[in-house]
Amino acid sequence: MRKRLLAIATILLVCALAFVAYRWCTREQRELRFKTTDVMVTDSDLDISFGADTAQLTIYMFATYTCRHCRAFLNQDLPVIKSRYIDSGRVRLVIKPIDLGENRDMMYAIQLAGCMNRDGNADDILELLLTEPDAVYSEEFSQLIDDIIGSNPELAECLVADDFSYIRKNNSLFSATHSKGTPIFVVSGHLYSGRQKIDRFCKIIDYESNRVNILFN
């Protein structure tokens, strides 16, 4: 009889602890406004990445350069995040650009940025995309692409070899999250939608960093 009561008490204790953990998780989920996702995001050579590969926490950002909220995050919030988290080696931010309309001019621009970033020469094209994204639809930009294809075989191969499979894969991953707009951030199985206020985004980073520490330590 005593063993039976002990077993029942153990079961009740486990259930109580599970309930407390569930309530804690849902409270965090309510406060930080994330959804769980089983979409698996991995790195590509053409990603625009900030931070060390050894960083414990990786944040994947799906963005469009025509999205003003994405550009505002990259222009205004990223410098703060770099100084607080990325430069110290704690966090890595990986940008996954998408173009769901598959406009060829924009896809050339995205692909060019990835190809040039891989070689460490993407500053000019990234500045253009972050400040004047409509310039990619101009005759001047089209001529620039033609000139690159004609004069730089290695860069030309990166631009045209795979028919934009990198961007199309990003498009597919984004669609699999069932998100309606950009930016979105995927962090260790959690999905955060929209540009957050910088204080909230820092709170998200702190929460996800602590969660990773608990899981792997």
C-alpha cells in the first residue's frame, strides 16, 4: 500500500512539474510573441552573414530588400545588435533574402550580392539594396549585370549557373513557415514575425541565448 501511495505521489509531482513548465513556456511565448516551427534552416555560401561561425546562437532572417521594415532593421537595429551581441562572438545573424515574385532584375541583384559577399566584396551592392532598391530595375543596373557577365567569368558563373536555386530555396523555406510578410526571424525552432522594437529584440536574443545554454550545458 505504501509503495502504491509513493508511486501515485511521484506521478502527481511529475505532472505538477510538467504543468509548471508548460505554464512558464506559454508565458514566455505570450510575452515574446513567437510561434514554434519545424522548418529547418541551414547555411548557404550565398547568405549574408554577420558574426562568427562559432557563435552559440544563430538567428536566420528572411527579408526582402523592397521591404521598408527589413531595411530599417538592417540600417538602424543591426548596428545595435552587432555592438551588444555579434561583435563579442555570442550571436550570428544570417540573412536569407527572398523574392516571392521572382522578378529577374531583383533576383540578379540578390544573387550578385551573395556572390560578391562570398568573395568579400559586397559592400557597394549591399549599400545599394539597403538605400535604393528600386535602382535594380534601371537600365544602368541591367548594363552592370551584362558587363559583369562579359568581363568576370567566375562571378558570371555564380550569377547564372544554377538558375537562382539559392533564392528559390529561400522562397520555399519562407513559404513553409506560412508567414505573410517580412521580416521574419527563425531562432532554434522559434519563429518571430515582423520588426521588433530594439529593446524587445534584445530581450528575444537574451531569452534564446539562455535557452540554448540550458539545452546544451
